[in-house]
Amino acid sequence: MVTVGGRSVAITHPDREFYPARGRSGAVTKSDVVGYYREIAPVILPLLCERPVTRKRWPRGVAEESFFEKQLPSSAPDWIDHCTLVHRTHRTTYPMADSEATLTWLGQQAALELHVPQWRHDRPDPGSDAPDSPGAFLADRLVFDLDPGEQTGLTDCARVATAIRDLTESNGLTCHPVTSGSKGIHLYVALDRPVTSDDAVDVARRVADEVAGRHPRTVTTTMRKSERRGKVFIDWSQNNGAKTTVAPYSLRGRARPTVAAPRTWEEIEGPALRQLTFDEVLRRVDEHGDLLADLVKGSGPDRSRGTGHAYGTRGGTGRLGEYRARRHSGRTPEPLPETDSRGADGGAGFVIQEHHASTLHWDFRLERDGVLVSWAVPQNLPVSTGQDRLAVHTEDHPLEYASFEGEIPQDQYGGGRVEIWDSGPYSTVKWRDDEVVVDLHGERLRGRYALIHTPGVGRRRGRRGTKSGGDGADGGHASGTHWLVHLMQDQPEIRPPGTHGSGDRPSTGKPSGDGAGQTTATRRGSRAPFPRGLRPMLATPGDIIGLDPDEWAFEGKWDGHRVIIEVRDAAVRLHSRNGRDVTDELGRFAALAEDLDGHDAVLDAELVAPGARGIPDFARLQRRTAATELRLYVFDILHLDGRSLLRVAYRNRRKVLDALAPLLHTAEVPAPYDCGPREAMRRSSDDGLEGIIAKRLGSRYADGRRSDAWIKHKHFASDELVIGGYTRGSGSRAETFGALLLGEPDGGGRLRYAGKVGTGFDEHELVRLTASMHRIRRKTSPFNDAVPRSDAPDPLWVTPRLVGEIRHSGRTEAGRFRHPSWRSLRSDKSPVDL
């Protein structure tokens, strides 16, 4: 018998060998399996939370037969959380893993593999007529299963994984790789808002088809195994609401105790990629923490679990189920009560804790019904009625947390220092599902505050890739619903504890203003260590038109390579976006150390190769020689003379950079456009730039992460061209075509080849164009120049009658269109009209 979180679980046959082939360490027993799931609980539970679990069981070990099990057995303990789903012909009750005790029970059941869907089970409100079926729930993430066919292997899957990563990231989405523990790789993408299963399948299929269209010889999306030989199969269908995928951190039923292991992109692209065993994964989590923490934080908005409240509890037995699931006893100093408290219904106390996690934020907690109802507030509560603050609801915390201060280990959930910033009694004015109004009587804050549930805040309509909860606002908390905090009545300026009206700002932080994000050590004057290996902050694609110029700066977008510049002790090191040291390649910029004249600094810049009229030419940069002119445009500063500027507002970082600019002779500091977004777009177009990067003036620097505090808006041009041929389709396009071969009339009845386009088509357009081109097939090329074999190794020609419109971002020196995308067939025009 083992006791876990107050639950008792009987482990039968603990010495039974489950994995005989382990090597020198001996066989892996059932006891080892149970131990693994107990140890891995803090990182696997958030990935299983609220998802029905299908189990693959090996009762006598992997050398014997296995079977899938969906139905929760009648012998299961009554404390196992579960849900019942209605399928077409039957109902099935599934277990849901919400605690270490449940994982222990699953290990006892010999459930080596835990499979879950890409949606979370959001229980309908009591009395609701909503169906409890897989189709009733919304997907909060996508998954791509890369399966190597005959004569291919894991390294081939890795190359396809990077292609999918590049495509999804270009659309503002972050891709997380997991070696499956079997043969291939799984890729997970968190969605900024939930979508239906049909939409998830459609998006995943489009991505898969796009990658297969670009790499037809090595990638396929067809289910037929006969077509997978020598190719990697991208299985997009696992996003279907009725399908499941083995969960990250789950064991696999292979000869060796391998695990579906989260990996870094450096590992995926490295030469020694292989599947990992459970003991290796445990060591990695101990050393590096959870590599999928951002996937969990970014996986859709909060969902109530039967409470009917927008701020209600989620996942787990009792209101503290999720709190317990995310923390590991013995590894964190945080309080971990075994049972829920019972308290009065509101009106007791509040606490604000300054949390130095991956991103500094403040946790606002109100005692209510035996728990602390909690919000993460990136900039702390407002101190004037003219300010509104974003707040992200997080999991309920135990009452004991109100007095907690200490250092949470960095490898644990929410790792970082926690300090009590303010506390005191409060009284409830209003407490509803979508609005909470309280009077705070703290040492620093006094006044009436309203918290208003605003589901749309934090997601810019029409943009993809933002994370629920803002850019790291929760600093490690669960992804939650968005609220606004508003001060309803003015109050005196915040006071340090123990003083009366002094007006001094507290030494541990301040709730507003540009310097709110500085660490305590920095504010007290101590030097921050010189940072090595910082990565560039990345912008989110979007539309900047309509942004307030009083809150945003508008900078030109340079078409080049990002470079992080480290200047320390009169030496210069330069690193590319992916961390590669390029100092030797860019030796001409070593003079930056002389420019800075003794200052230590870390700068963010763009390396550009000017072409005609000084306009950045990316192709020239790609094939540069020793004689190629190169320029560095510096647009941000991350560290200066012992002070970290990562958490300083952009407007103040820019002031520091502008003050440093006169010293720089080896690099340039381009000025932002001093105008609104529309005029900035016009000016950047006149300057020949790629577009505009809009930067929120109050934002901090998100090291190595994509953030919607920076928005990139590119210029796109459109052109009308004539279709002269097409390439054969494959995978889901086997019955239509892969790409169109386009040309411009040369005035003599023939075409000049201008490139191909393979994206932007919907199903209707694919079928219509295929039928139209089939009627005008011909044997000879209509182009007066040769179509490169790299574009079309086996082209099919058509008579040049059809005119289409494409969107693109300019042309290469060879006259080819960059980033072309199909817009529409122009049936109102013929080639003679162009």
C-alpha cells in the first residue's frame, strides 16, 4: 500500500518485470513504473488536466500482449475524477488524471501509455442541455505526428519538424517538439483561442499539405502506407475530436522504457538525436525543468469545472486539485495541505505577493469560501482611477499561502522569489460570476477595486499566436481568463509599510510606471551579472492600423538577420537569432568595443546588406562575399554597465539607447517614425523597407520569446500573371496540382517565367483551376526561357489563357516573386490586358 495525497493505492506484483531489456541496470519493474509516474507528476499532470485518458495496458509487461482501454473500470476508486462522453452508439466513462494519486493508480493498472485528445473536457453547467460528446469541446492545441516510412528515420523526421516549425512560426505560432518514444516526432502548437475539432483538422491539414507541397520527394500526407516509402508521413488527423495522441512524458510500450520526451530545437537539429528513456527524462526535468511549460500556459483560456463561475476552480478533486497537481511535495517550500480548508464566505483577508518568476508580476489573492481566489497582475493594481490593469485568473490557492514568502526552485512550477507586497482585511461589495468589487484596507493600498471579467482582452482580433494571459503575464501560472482591475475611488499615494503618508515608493516594487519590472537588487543599486546567451525578442504578425501612437512606437522593419551584440571588457561577441556565434564572420564590427569606450552592453540589432538605392536586399545578404557591404542597425539595448534592462519599459530602454547612439560609429541607431501607423506604413514603403514593427511603449523585453507587445506588419504587393503550367500534386493534392507556374507576357505571344505559387488555394479553387487547366493542356512550354528544374522537375504545360492575381513581398534580383500567395483567378481579364 502507498499513500499519496491522502489517498491509498494498493500496488500488486510490484516486482513484476515490465521492461526486461534495460541493459546493465537490469529490468524495469511495475514498482519502477509507478515511481516514474509519481516523480513526473508535476510536469505531466498539467498536460493531462481535464482530458479524458485512454490507456494502453500491458498487465504482464511489454513482452506480452497489450490492449487499449477507455472505460473506467467499476473497480476504480470513487475518488478518481472522470467524465462520460456520448459517442454515436454508446457512452463511455473515462478517467481524468488530476493528481499524483490518480497517476499512481494508473501505474498499478499497468497503463504504460496515456493517450489524450487535443481538447479539454469543459463540463456543461448544471442543468445545461449541451451534449457531453467529443464534438462538443474545443481544441486548445494542434498536434502533428511525424511518422518515418521505410528507408527513413528520426533524422528525416527532424528535418520535416523544422519545416513545420518555420511555417507555423511565420504565422505567429510557437511549435514544441517531442520525440515520441517510438519512431518519430510529435509537434505541439498552442492555440491562442479554442477552435472546433473541424477547424483544428483543417488548419493542421493545410500546414501539412503546405510542407508536403514544398518537399514532395521526402514528405507525404497520404494515409496509404504504400506511398510512404522513403518519406516522412505527417499525420494531421490526430486533431480530430474522436482521436487521441500519447501524452508528452508518457511511457511507451517498447522493448526499452522510452518516453514521449519534450526536446529543445537545438537537440532536434543536432546530429545525435535519439529516443530517451524514463530515467534520462527524469534527470532532464530535474536539471532543466519543464520544456513544455509555455505550451501549458498558452493552451487556451480558462474553463470552469462545474462551478458556473468565470473565476471557478479547474481540474482536480476539490477546489485545490489543480494547485496540488502543479506542485511536488518536497521540491517546493510552498504549502501543500492534503485537504481543502473550510472558511467563511468572503470578507476576510487579501494578500498581494510580488513574484519574481520568469516574468515579474504580482499575485492578488482574496480569501473566499476556504481558498484564496487568485489573479496574476503584470503591473500590480492601479493607484489612480485613470488606470486599468490586465489581470489573469489563476488556480485557487490554499489559505496557508497568504503568509508564504520564499524562493521557489527554478525547476519547479512558478520558480522564483515570492515576497509579500501588501496584505490586510477586505470587505465584499459585490461578488458575481463576471464582476468582483471589494474594499481593500491594506498598509499600502486602500480603496474600492473592481475586477471585471473581459474574455476578449489580451487577444487582438484577427491575429494569431498570442498566448492566453498575455506575454508571460502569469510568469508560470496556469493560463486563465482575462479580467480588468479598476480603482473606483481615488486613494492616497501608496505608502511603504509602517509609515503614514511619507509618499516614498516601497523598495520591493511599485505597482505602476516604467520601472515596475526592475528586480529588487537592481533598484537597490547592486550590479546585475553580465548576461550571456540572450535571444532576440520576436514580434507577432498582425495589423497595426488602429494602434494608438501614444501607446506604441513604430519602427521600420529591416529585411536582414537578427544579431545579439555582447560588448564586455573591450571585446565584442555577436550571436545569430538561434544562438550561433558569428563573431568571426562579422569581424568588421569588432570596432564596436572602441565605439562604446569602456561601456559593457548587450544590444539587439539587424544585419543588413544594402542593394539598389540603399534598400536592404535579403538575397544579397544570403550570398554575401568579403566585398559585400554590411550594416548593423541597433534598435534595442538589453544590458548596460551592470544593469539589466530586460524588465525596463521599452520607452526607457529607447532613451538609454538614444543617449548611447552618438558613441556608435560602427553601427547605426535608426529613429522610429514620429507619426501614426498609417503614415508609418506609407513612409516605410517609400523607404523600401519590409514593413513596420510596432512596439508597445510600456512593454518589457521578452528574451527569446514571441510577444504581442511587438507587432510586425509587412507590406505586400499584388500582381496579375498568366498561368503557363503546373506541377503534379501529391498527398491530399494528388488529384489536383502542387503549384502554378506563372509568367508575364513578353509582347510576342510568349511568357517570361516569373516563378511559381503553391499556397493560398482553398479546395474549391484547386478543383476549379484543375478543370480549367486540363481543358487547355499542351505539350510544349509557353515560356521563352527555361523553367528551373528546382521549381518544376516534371512540369505540365497549358496554353497561356488564364490570368490570376497573387500577393507577394517583392522580387529577387532574378525577378522571382518573394513569398507569393494565390489570391484569385481573374476571369475578367486576358493576357492581352496585362
